[in-house]
Amino acid sequence: MKRVVISVLVLFFTLSAWAQSKPEGLRFGMQLTPTVSWFTTDETSLVEPDGSVMGYSFGIVGDWFFKENYALATGFFMNSMGGKLKYDNNMRLATKNDGDVNVNGELTLRPTYLEVPVGFKFLTKEFWRVKFVGQAGYNQFVLLNATVRTDIQGNGLIDLDKKDVKDEFSSLMSAYHFGFGAEYSLGGDAYLTASILAVMGVNDVTKSKSPTGVDPVNKLNSINFKLGVIF
């Protein structure tokens, strides 16, 4: 947590200094985002979604206004997300040190990604210092690491809790997002921002297979509550 706070402070002071000489039409800022994420699957007889988890992301954002109140929005985020899955029929889980392990029960999988969203942002005119915002676009996620939390044991003997399961996940995840929010003017070019976005995964993010070779398609989705400051 200390590293997160230091990183956020460094980003804040760096962006504040840079904002004084930024090119016309560009805005930069930073965001901290509490998230609720969960899995969906197409093979509920083998793997059942079993709940959501809380997570967070943080990073920098950038808006390029190609027309008044219309912008191309992007950014870079460290995103810790995941969800709960209940494995049946001794599904396999890929671990770093123990290889493919047979499991039967509930797992909480927690991947961490580098997230790069690209989308369009549409703003209203300002009313009493507030602009309302709608946005939609595409997200690309690059896997950094992944861990598992569980009380069950793999192969009847192996303690899986807190194991490295990066090999269980695909290296890339794609998603689309849409949502709405508001910006509150602090004066000049500075705004406080708040928004809620739905991020819906489009590809299989896990590699688990059943003993018969069936590969369930597990997708990862989230609701993001974005809070930030932009210059």
C-alpha cells in the first residue's frame, strides 16, 4: 500500500508540472478506481461462477479533444481484478511450481494486468461548473501476474492458497467498455472527475481443461468506479 501511495503522489506532482506547458487540446490526469469483478463461463457443468471480488486500478489518463466536447480518451493502468469460480469434475489448474493440478471446489483467482483503454468521450456544456460525460471504447489488458486464494487442496495434497497461477491465464485479454460520469471544474483547466464504467470481457482468459479435454470459455468482467483529477 505504501508503494501505491508513493506512486500516486509522484504521478500527481509530475502531471501538475507538465500540465503547465501541455499542447493545446490535450489533457492529462490520474485516476484511482475501486472495482467489482467476476467471471462468466459457457460450461456451467464444469465451472460455475461463484461470486465477485473487490479490486482496484490506478494510473494516468489522457484526453485529446479533436472537437469541442468530443475527445479520444486513453491511459495506462495497473489493474488488480478477478473473481470466484467453482471447479467440478477435477478441473486442472496451471501452477508455477506444481504444474497442472487437479482441483475440485471454489477458487478465487486474482490476475493483475496492465490495462490500456482507448475510446471516445462525449461531454455536455458546463452547467454550474459541472459537465456530464458519456464514453465507450475498447480495452486491452496485458497479464502481469496472477495468484489463487482457496481452502481446497490440489491432487488431494497440494496446498494451493496464494500459489502463483500466471500460467493459468492467457497473456492478453480484450474487453469493451461503456459508462457515464461527470467533471467538476476547480477553475482553469483543472477538473475533478467521477464515473462508473462497465467493462465486459470478450475472450477466454483461463486455460483450464477437464480430464476429457473440454476447455471452458471463462470471461472476466467488471464494474469500475473511477475517481480522478485532470488538467
